[in-house]
Amino acid sequence: MRAFSTWFTFVLIVSVIATFGALAQKTPPDKIVFTTKNGNVTFDHAAHIKRVDGKCAVCHDTLFKQDKAAPLNFKAGLHKPAETGKTSCGFCHNPGGPAFESKGNCAKCHVKS
């Protein structure tokens, strides 16, 4: 009986720690809006998470810090270098990449109000 009690206590403690750990994680925003002079860009974070099967490490922190105030490094004049160097959005959005390239696709991201 003592072994069961010890085992039960251990399982209970581990469960409580796991629950609080899960609650402490921040929930990522579904969408992030970046203000640009060529029209605002709404980044569909939820869709991108789904495309990488929930593997946040594909982008964070190698390409982007987990902070929407951090620089995106994909502003005017940086689209082509980012695509060539496969940095920032250009990691996927490049010619032959898994997502559309930026050249000729401005309206897919930039929306003027």
C-alpha cells in the first residue's frame, strides 16, 4: 500500500508541474499586422503554424525572435536579399521554395486601405 501511495504522490506532483508549465507558455497570436508604406501586411500566424505542423522552432528563434516588436528584416529593398540568403520571410518565400516568392506577388501580402 505504501508503494502505491508513493507512486500516486509522484504522479500527482509531476501532473501539477506539467499543468503549470503548459499554462505558463504564451499563446501565439493568430494574426500579426505589420504597418508598411506599401500597404499593411497581415501575417497569418495560425496558418503558418499549421503548415509546419506546430513546430515553432522552424522559424523561432533562428529566423525571428518571438516578439512582434522585433525587426522583421524583410522591408523594402530586402526582399531579394532575404530570398537569396533564405533569411526572414525569404526562408520559405523564394524562387523554387515551399511558398510563393515575393517578386510579382506584392498584393498577396501588402493591402492598402
